[in-house]
Amino acid sequence: MHDVTQVTQTTSSHSAQSITEHESFHQLMREKNRFIVPAIIFSLIFYFTLPVLTSYTTILNTKIVGDITWAWAFAFSQFIMTWTLCVLYSRRARRFDALVRQLKEEVKS
């Protein structure tokens, strides 16, 4: 059985402060924020638009085809938007990973 009371500690010759002082770290943070902040703002606005519009207006009650209204179309589009943002982030993460590798190399030297 595994003894959970034992703690393994690793030692590093580089402190977090020394890593955050590298230009590569600042570039990584700028690029991540350049993608993540607008994506979060967009998704929050997009998600909260549906409950606001359905609660305070009747604009989404208009039928598109048969009994399907714009509210259903908007709700379904939220799934598509979520998947799209996930794919875009996954692709962008490759660049972030390259920057992390570059930062690791700089820290080692």
C-alpha cells in the first residue's frame, strides 16, 4: 500500500521570480492573454445574451422553420461556438507550447 504521509520534494536551481524575469515568459503571457481575454469576454457576452433576450424581449420567439424559433437556434449555436473556441485554443496552444520550450531552454542556460 502507498504511504501518503511521505512527501517528495524536488529542488530547482531557478526560482519563480527568475523565470518571470525572462523576456520569453513575458512574450508567452502576452500571447496567451491576447487570445484568452477576448475569448472569455466574447463567450460570456454570447452565453448571457440568450437568457437576457429570452427574459426581457420576445425577439427570439420568432419561428424560423416549423416550430423551431430563434431561441432554439441561438441555444444550439452556443454548442458550436464552444467547440469552435476549443479547437482554436488547441491550435493556439501549440504556439504556447513552443514558447514554453523556448523559456525552458533559456532558464537552463
